[in-house]
Amino acid sequence: MVKIAVVGAGVIGLSTAVKIQEEIPEADVTIFADKFNQATTSDGAAGIYRITSQHAPGTDIPTLRRWGKDSWDRFSELSKRPDASKVGALVVSGYQLYNDSNREQPLFADYVGNFRNCTEEELNSFGVKYKHGWFFTTVILECRWYLPFLMKTFRRLGGKVVKQTISSLEEFVGRFDLVINCSALGSKSLVNDQTVFPVRGQMIRAHAPWVKHFIYTDDMAYILPCQDNVVLGGTRQAGNYNKELDAEDTNGVWERCKNLLPSIEGARWDWQWVGLRPTRHPVRVEIEQMKFGNKTLPVVHNYGHGANGVTLSWGTAVHAAQLAKQVTRSLPTKSRL
């Protein structure tokens, strides 16, 4: 039996672990992580499905499109389940707004629901005047529910979980046939990847049940209706490792959202959140044969999604699982642990 270790239990790690179980059902899969659920960056994400190619430079468009479509097919299916609310899948419609009119249609335009250009009347209906925009129906996948669902699925399929800080992938040599590295920002030290960096995000969760449509803009203001509350954001601060709330950022988020949708002023705050989006240009999904002395350890990397984390999570999991299957097929039978 082939033994596979997955490092990381955020949305990328859990998605990849589950997909590997589907693709290689005979595999013995173990997740190693020091953070789970609310302790992960994924947990705080609103998780709206929208591919932002401008935030994934270096990743070729056909690959980005394939990852995005694979994710959409999965999320759309989850949103139709009788227990969709327990999974965290919510169907929402709303607006993507821009300050300039020179915008190509997004990669997802041909398969999300009801995609069309905004009318002039719609563009004039917000507190801030925008020059261009799209209306469409998509899925919000809230990781507060989705991560536990993935973990439950993983365990049901026979997966094992170990709470442990991994300092070096050398720890897996001689114990596992293959390692899947979904360590996000941890990859900077774990595999010495100095190209991965944080993009700090800060947002407010507020009670505003009258907000029914999402609004996403290109000037760092977004309003996303979720199951229990509304996400107000945000910030995008590259290279900022600060995990503490910043009062100036809080005020900036609040003012931008009130300007965008004045009725937000009546919202009651529930809590605030800070997270560091693990970012790499390009997103890394590839095989590496890592050398430790005279030993070789096959590793499939899957990290660096940045602002596209939830959106691309299942698509890159599909890709990583295919690479894992490729590696396991090439392993000599006698060398399998």
C-alpha cells in the first residue's frame, strides 16, 4: 500500500487530501498540521467564487481556467445538496464593479449563472460611481463550515490526522512514499521557497440581514452576504506579517463599505478578523524530487494561491491528485512502504 503524507490542513491541504483519496483509493493518507479549522487562514475567508487572474501573475490562463472550472463544478454540485448549509455552500448574486471601462470578460463568464454587463442604472445605484461592472450568480463557500465538512469526509474515507509541526520534509523519508506540500506560507522555510509571501487581509463581520447581493469593487471595498452575517472588507497588503487588528485598517474598511452601500451604517458588528493570504507568482502545483543525503523524496507542491485560495482550491487539488497518481504509478512495487 502506498503511503502519502499531506502537510497542511487549510482548504488547500484538506481538498487535496480528499481528492487523493478519491483518485487513489488504495492509498494510506495522513494529514500533518499544527493548525486546524479556526486557527487556519482559510477559516476566516468568505470564500466567494471569482477568479482574479490579475492576482495570479505567472500562472498561464489555460491552467487557471482549468483549475477554476474544476472548482466551479465541485462547488456548484455542493450548493445543490440538501445539506448545503452545513457544507457552507451558499448561492448568491451580485455585482463586480470597476473604476475603468476597459475590462475583458472574466474567465468564469461562460459558466457562472446570469452573467451580464451592468446597466447604467445599476452603476448609478451605489454610493460610489463606477464606470463598468458585471452582474452574475456564484457560490460562496464559507470555510467555517466547509473545512469541518472536508475533514469529516477525509476521516470517513479512512484518512488519518496528526497534529504536529513539521520542521523539515526529511522527517518523512523512509516513512512515506510521497509527500504533498500544502504548507502555504510555511513553504518559505519548509522547502526554502523565498518567493512565497503574505498578503494581509482584514475584515469585519457584521449583522446586516437586509444585504442580499454581494458587491465587489476594484478599490478595496467589498460586501459579501454569508449565512449568519455579512463580510465587510478589506485590505490587500503585500509583505505584511502583522496578525493583529489595526485600528486604521478597521476604520478604512468601515468607511469604504459605508460609502459603497450607505445602509451598512446601520449594521451591528459581530467580530473582526485578520488573515495572511499565502501568495506566490505563479501558484505552485508541481512535482519535485527532493534530495536528503542519498535519499530521494517525491513531493507534490500545491500552495501560493493568494486571493484565489478558496476559488481554486478544488481545481488545484484535482491537478495535485493527478500528479500524485503519476508519481505513485512510477514507484517500484518493492519500494512502497
